[in-house]
Amino acid sequence: MSSASAPPVYAVSRRGLVLVTGLALLTSLLVLLPTVSGRAASSWSSPQNLSDATQHRKDPQVATSADGSVVTSAWSSYDGADEIIQSSTSADGGATWGAPVDISGGGMDSYWPQLTMSTDGSTITAVWMVNPFDEDSHIQVSTSTNAGASWSTPQNLTTTGDYPFLPDVGSSADGSVLTAVWMHIDGGTFTARIQTSTSTDMGATWSPAEYLSEGGATSDAYDPHVTVSADGAKATAIWDRFDGSHFRVQATSTANSGTTWSTPVNVSEAGSQGEYGDLTGSSDGNTLTAVWRQGGGGPGTIYTATSMDSGSTWTSPKSLSGDGATDTFVAGSADGSHLVATWVRNDGADDRAQVATSTDTGATWSNASSLSAGGGDADNARVSSSADGNVMAAIWHRDNGGENAVQVATSLDAGSTWNAAVNLSTPGGGSETPAIAVAGNGSEVQSVWERYTDPDWTVQTSHGLLVADVSPAAHDFGNVESGQSSAVQRITVTNSGWAALTVSGVALTGADKSQFTLVSQTCTSAAIAPGGTCTAELRFDPMSTGAKQASLQVTSDAQGSPTTVALSGNGTAVPTPTPTPTPTPTPTPTPTPRWTPPPPFLRDVCGPVTCEGADLSGMDLSGTELSGVNFESANLSGANLSGSNLHGANLASADLRGADLAGADVTGVILDDANFSQADLTGTDLRNAQSLDSTEGQMTGTGFRGATLDGTLIGAQSLTDVSFKDATLKGPKWAGVRLEASTLNRATLSKVRLRDATLRDVSFRKATLRRSSLVDASLRDVSLIRSRLHRVRFTGASLRDVTLQRSHLKAVSFTGARLVRVTMQGSVIEKFSLAQAPRVKKVILSGSTITGLDTTSPKSVRKSNALRLDATSATMR
């Protein structure tokens, strides 16, 4: 696909890294991009932090032992100087976790860890990439032989001088045989090929790196994945390779632990774009199933093919999805017969997480089913399966109205039905890039994800719980005549967990248990399968009058056992209605006057009680004590209020056009619909504004058109429908402010501090921003059309649906920022950088002119973006 003379092509791998091939001038950038049952979703543990919450932790992965007891997660962590790989391990199925352990060394940047674990959980191997795009970049590997308690000294699998990326690793069942694959870019020709290395001694030593994909000036290969048989002898690798006109999915296999590899074979068809493949294999290494996206470089159709002879031959590809799909992953049972594939597909309105399953080794597949709901875009879908293929779990993140939430759906019947999706993450922070692992015996399902809570990213986890749900949770038998019996009430116990539920006892407890009768129960006769139920039938038999209470206690091996059902009833000979007591009237409190009377010298103009509606235009009120005075609808235009104390006053609908409020204390003032047009607010304190309904920190309908705000204090409050049109804002302190449905058109902003601010539906058309900070701000539906931005920092900010068309950007930093649907068409951009941007999706710069481009790749651009640089669509210098 590329050579030293070919146009540059940037591609995004499934794991989000931007890859660069070719050396020609960069000229343009275009960022492109089963049935669900109504059964209640299985229960999950509350999210808990795995990483330190004070720094940035990203890209978590998770692996679990076959019995679900040992769980390890690894992630990339920024310690203030370097990106390092850390891990944490649980020895009790995710209930508790150990302190994070550093795997990689310092003095370098390490990213994108991948994990593999032995079936008993004792041997864990991690691979990652070091210093991508630098001359000293490497693939490194480390192994733990004591269930994650400590790790071996990292080893380089690659040599210095080239550019390796995107490692993957698989292991034998005992963890002794390891095979790693990665993409290798030649430092001289900038062509990409797939390499591999194998260890047969639990990672103590590794074979020299060797090529798997074919070479050639137009033969770039990307995105490798590997699966290894239980005995370690067989392994199959898959990747995407350019054949001169299209990408094709290819595969190669070894039957001797990497000593020799077969000649690569094509899995996808010629003449069509096949890329972003994934692979799953049976434990004996004979049965393999691949999935990939097929299309024209953007979202396309998901295809699959199967090999029954260790990758020598493959079935003809068949489609699993409709058009508009991407993000495909696959998992399967140990014998390769039960399969589940997931992807993200646009249904015409939203990106939906979808799934399809097979129970006959890929011969036939179910119709695609949407697991995520409409009304919000899903992304980063992943999937995992138990060894028998009955327990399947899919995970993704979804836009839940302004912030991403991690969601999961599960199937306990090999994909015939799926539980409704549930949120694993909690509101109040963005959560995304999840990973999931199902234990081989299906007893545990483990999930991890990254969560943003200002100002840091934290790795969080949740695991599926074995739960005995009872319905109803309580029952009142009502009034029953003493010596008589009530109707029989049925209680249903449902196994909402991942494995068979064993109920050891069903009994009545409590002081009045003799007043109730357990008529029958079916719960202790046999184990209850996942999703299965049993019943207990109860009756109320009061032997005396009065209220009676007892409990039905269900003892099982579920979390939180025993489970109880509260029982109540009232024994009575003749039901007697209880008279309703007459409520005692509540005395009406005497209202307290809200406003302070005006000072004596204003009473001739205002009156003795209020200045509401008074004409005070042009008056000199400088340095005056006016706190708490009611100036609602008053005319204060042209008045001199400099240095005055207006704390707690009411300026709702007041006219302050051209007024001088320099240095005034306007804290806690009601400013609804006040007009400060052309006013001087230099050094004015406007914090803690109130609304007419006494809501603190709220400013609504206030106008500052053409006003001067130099060093004005706004603070962390909410501004709605506020106009700063044509205003001059210099050094105002707006940290933490929330600005909604407001306009700053043609405004001039200099040294404005909007750190941690939230901007929704805000217009900066033709505005000028200089030396301003929007660090860690959140911008959504913001228009900066034809604006000028000079030395503006969006570090760590989130930009969604932001428009910068025909604007001029100079030295604008997006380091650490997340950009989704950002349009910069026709703009002039100087010193442009997306370095270390955690997420870039649908950013359009077509027709823009760019100088001083920082070619450092975005830190993490999700695979679903299908990022491609089209060398002909726009001009960049």
C-alpha cells in the first residue's frame, strides 16, 4: 500500500493506534469513521477502582482463569513522567484486588498492553509497545509465574531502528508456550509487515523475530492477532495485507510451536476491502473462525469464514451484518462449535452494538440482533465466551445523553436469548473502552473499563454475581379470620447468576413462624440452571388475633445468602376499620421580609421599602452600601456603581447599560434578564448569582453585549441564555462555569480561564480567543465558525459536535483531548497537533490549509473510527 514515493496513508488499528506509512508530504486529513429477551439482567457488583484515582490510567485489559478465581487486569498509566504498564490481580473472583504492580520500567513510554493467562491462573504474560514512532521503539514482554504477585524483567522482542506496533499474544493452557505477533514498520522503506516470536519456557527466552507476511513495496500488513492451542504446538495468526488494490485478510499457522510457519493464505475474497480481522480457535488448534469488516475503507459489512484444518483452507466468506458495520470481534467454545461475533453498526440513526451466534462451527449463523438501545451511539464492542459456549457476554460503551456509560448484555443459552443491557458504570463521569472475560467454566464474568472523573482517568472493574432473586420480595396476606386459612401464595426463586444454583434449605423463621405454613417447595430437589426457577408455596394460618410477621428464608450458594421474603398478615375475628385521624392544622408562618430597605439618601427616589422600577440613571452610587436592596426593573443606565457593595441585591430585569461597576461586589445578586450592555465590569465579582426562585449559582437571560469584563470573577456557576456578544473579556476567572444556550459572537476573549468548564449550545461565531485555557473543559454543540484562536489550550478537553469551519487556528493544543464529530472544513491551521489525543472520531479538516503539522500520532484513536488520510481530498502545507 505504501512506499518511499507513495502518498502517505494513516490507518487506525482496531486497538486505536494511528499508523503512518510513506514519506511523501501530508496533504489532507479526513477522519471517517439474536433476540434480546425481556428477562431481568443478571446482577453485577458495584464498580471498584483498580488504579490510583489521582493520575491518568487508560486502555485496560482483563484475563481470568478457567475456574474464575484468578483475575488480572493490565493498563497503561501515566506517573507524571512516563507511561508505564501496571497490573492488579484478584484471587477471589474479583471480590477484592491487590495493589497495582508496575510491569514496565521507567524512562520510556509504554502503551496498549495485551494479556494471556494459563488455565489455572498462575502464569500470566503481558506484551506491550514502547516509545511508538521513536527510533528506540520496541515490543516488550514480561511474565508472572505467581499469579501476578511479581513480574519478570521486561524483554525486547524487537531490534532498535524500526517501528513495531500493535502486539498480541497467546499461550498454551499451562502458560509454558507463548506466541507473540506484532506489526513491524521498516525504518528505511516505511513498509509494514507482520512479525512473530515464540517462547517455550514460560517467557524466560524468546526466539528471534521473524516475518510472517510477505514483503513488497505495496504490501503493507496491519493489525495482527494470534490464537494458540492448549498444548502450545499449534498457533494461527491473522492480519490485513494490501495486495496492490485492496486490503485482504490473511492467515498463517504453525504446528511446531513456531519453528516453521505455513505460507500465508487469503481468507477474504479478492476485489473487496477486507480488514480489521479477529480470530478464535479451538483448544486443539484445528478449528478456527475469523471475522472481519469488508467494505470500501469505512463502515462496511461483517464477514466470517471457518477453517477445519488448522488454517490450511478456509470456507467461502459469508456475511453476518448489514452495511454500515465496524468494530468486529469473535469468541468461541473450546471445541470451536459455539461462536459469538459482535460489532457496531449504524441503523440509520444511531451506532448500535450487535451480535450474531452459531452453534454448528460457523456453518450457519443467527440473524444479527441489536444489544444496545437506540437514542445514543455505541462503540468499542467486545465479546467473550465460556469453554462450553453456553455463557456469552458482550460489552460496549454508549453515549447516555452527554456522557459515555459502559453497558453489558449476557446470554446463558449459547446466544439464543440475551438479557437486556445494563449499565455497569455509574453516572457522573465518562466511562469507555471496556474489556470483558468469561471464565472457562462460566462461573464468573469479569469486566474492566476506563472512567473519567475530572481531572483524571481511573481503571474500574465489575463482575457478574451468582444471585438468587425472589419474587415477590415481600407479601402481606392481609386480614384473615383467626382459625381460618388464607389463599396459597407462590414465591418464585430465580437463578440470575452464571452457574447452577444450589439451594440447601427453604424454611420459615421469625417470632410468628407458627402462624404461617410452608405448603410445598421445589428448590432443594435439584440444582437450578442459570435462568432457571423454583417455587415455594405459603399460607397464612393465624391462630390468634393481631398482626403477625415472619420470613421465608432461602439458603443457597449465591452471594448474600440467605435470601429472605418478608411475610405479614393480620389475624382477626371481625375486621374492624381503623378510623382516619383528623390532621392538626399547621399554623401559617409569618413571612420574613426578603429585601433590605434602600439607604436613606435614596428613599426620595425609591421610597422607604424598595427601589423596584425606580429611575436611578446616571446617578453616582460609587462606594455605596447597597447590599440586599431590591432594584428589580430599575433604570441604572449610565450609573456609577464602581466599588459599591451590591451583595445579595435584586437586579432582575434592571437596565445597567453603560453603567460603571468596576470593582463592585455583585456576589449573590439576582441577575435574571439584567442588561449590562456596554457596561464596565473590570474587576467585578459576579460569583454565586441567584435566580428569582433563589437557586444559587444561576444566571439566566443576562445581557453583557459590548461590555468590558477585565479580570471579572464569574466562578463555577451556571449561565443560561446569557449574551456576551461583542463583549471584551480579558482574564476573567470562569473555572468550572457551566454555559448553556448562550452567545459570544464577535466577542474578544484574552487570557480567559475556562478550565473544567461545561459549554452546551454556545456560539462563538467570528469571536477571537487569545492565550485562553479550556483545559479539561467539556464542549458540546459549540459553534466557532469563522473564529480566530491563538494559543488556545484544549488539553484534556472533550469536544463533541463542535464546528470550526472557516476559522483560523494558530498554536492550538489538543493534547489529551477527545474529539468526536469536530468539523474544521476550510480553515487555516498553524502548528496543528492531535498528540496523545485519547479519542478522535469523525474529525473533518477537508479543504483546510495546515502548516507546522505535528505528526505525532493521537494517543488513542479508537478502531471504529477507521481513520484514513485521503491524499487527494484537501490541500495542506
